[in-house]
Amino acid sequence: MANETVVPAAVQQDSRRETIAFLIGVGGWLVPGLGHALLRMWGRAVMCFLTVGVLVILGAGMRGNVFSSSGNDAFDTLGFLADLGTGTFYLAARSLEANGADVSHAGGDYGTRFLATAGVLNLLAALHSYEAARGRKA
Amino acid sequence: MNAGMEFKLSHLQSMLLFALLISIAFGFLSRRRPIDRVKYIVWSLFLFLLIGVGIGWAMYPFSH
């Protein structure tokens, strides 16, 4: 009889933990470093925020391509998904690039890579915070 | 950033910045102790630069 009352409580606790972990992951995606900050991993939070932020500022400053949802081909769509990985910084990148993209020279091409890398890096950090919240990573 | 502000970086500067930022992020995400992080960052940065310069030299004959 004791097991019948303990197991549902444990399942409920796991479910609650999963929900919190998911919210932390989403928070980490929306604002780089927020997921780790919520877990009180301050060093990781600050470094995620700074590295993603610097990559976005450099990428936009070098006039890299910030892809939009209205892509012409699969590569544009993939680029958009990568850029979207920066969360709210995607909007910042669009507003920072006042003159638009210019990939006719190497700087603009590097900028495109910087922006995409910032997005993928932030997704990795958000996934890390999600796993840490589930107790799978230290 | 205003409309006139742009970054003009050379290939080497771009590669160095990219390698440094990614190495720092990887180091902080994958290691917990500060000394382990520093070792990871230095090693990762070294490999980024080695492979970057190596690929650059490997492509050099095709550019002529």
C-alpha cells in the first residue's frame, strides 16, 4: 500500500522537474545565459551572454546576412533557424544592421558565419542548461 | 550601433576572434573547475588556429 502512494508522488515530482527544466531551457534560448543564471551557474551565464552577444554585435557590424523567414531555398531556411537560435538577440541583430547585409566582400561573409555560430552556440548553451536542470549535467 | 559604425576585420583577425570566443564558450560549458577551463580554452584555441592555418595553406596551391 505504501508503494501505491509513493510512486505517483515521485512521478508528479519528476513531471514538475521536467516542466521547470523545459522552461529553463526556453529561457536560456530567449535570453542567452538566462538558463544558467536561473540555475545559479553565474560563470556560465555571464560567458554565454557575453560570447553570444559579442558574436552577434561583430556579425551585424561586419554586415553579415541576418536571414529572414522568407528564404528562397533550404540554405536560407537553415540560416534563419541558426540565426533564430540567438533568441531575442536575433531582433537586436536585425536592428543593429542599419545598412543591411553586404556579403560581396569577405567581412560580410565572416559576419554571416559569426551570426549563425552565435545562434547555434546559444542553442547548445540552452540545451546544456536544460540538461543541468534535469540533473544530468554538472 | 549607428548607421556608420562597421567593423573592418582582416581574415586573421576574424579567425582569431572567432576561435577565441568559441573556445571560451566551450571551455565554460564543458568544464567546471577554473584550471580545467583554462586548459580546455588554451588547447581548443590552439587547435582552432592550427587547423585554420593548416587548411589555409592546404588551399594555397589552388589559388594560383
